[in-house]
Amino acid sequence: MPLDRRQSAGYMTNWAARLFARAIDQKLKPLGLSSGYLPVFFALADGSARTQKQLARDASIEQPTMAATLNRMERDGLITREKDSDDRRVTHIRLSDQARTNAADIQAMVNQVNETALSGLNSLEQRVFLDALGKVTTALAKAEDAE
């Protein structure tokens, strides 16, 4: 029985993710940004501060990858780090003023890619697709937590 990649949820999701990342990277390139920064942007967009550990957990990214991403973002002037006044071992990370200035443009670029990606679906199909994807990610996260 031959394998059919179009019938594999994992393959199709991974393929879509790679296409999304390339499209978003292309949009963000004029700002000097990449899609790898987006989990941090989304987590901090509300103006809050988080620790590296919290960001890694919220974005479901391994600690070493998050550390490298934050180092690049700090180098690029996109985040600031502040030591906790009560516990100097804790560092709070926030979006920089520069990053907050670009937030609306970044959101617009991400929205454009999402609109393009979902353009082949009617509004009901879009809602069903996003609801189903939410259920898939919840199930996978629960399975990962159970291990």
C-alpha cells in the first residue's frame, strides 16, 4: 500500500507550516525580522514581561532555542531584559520600544499571509479548519504533557 502524503495530518501540517514560515519570512524581511521571532512577539505583544522559561513554555519551544532567539532579538534591539528587583536571578523580558512600534506592521503582514492561506476556504470552512486545528494542537499538547 503506497503512502499518500495528502492523507497524513502530520505531513500536511508540517508542509503548511513550512510554507507559512517562508511566506511570513518574505513579508518580514524588509523589517529585518524572521518568523522565528513571532512566538516572542505574540507572547509579549500585550505589553507584559515574561521570563525566558515562561516564553519557552508558552511558545512550546525548547529552552536552548528560546535562548538563542532572545539573544538575536536583543542584538537586533527588539527586546529588553530587566533583572527582577526582588530576585536578581530572575530576568524579565519585554518588547523594546522599537519592536512595539513595528507591532502593527508585523500583525498586518501576518494577517496578509493568513488571508492568502485561507483564501480557498469560505468563512464556515475557515472557522471549522481553525477549530479543528485547535483541537489537534490541544490533543498533541496533552499527549506530550502525559509523557
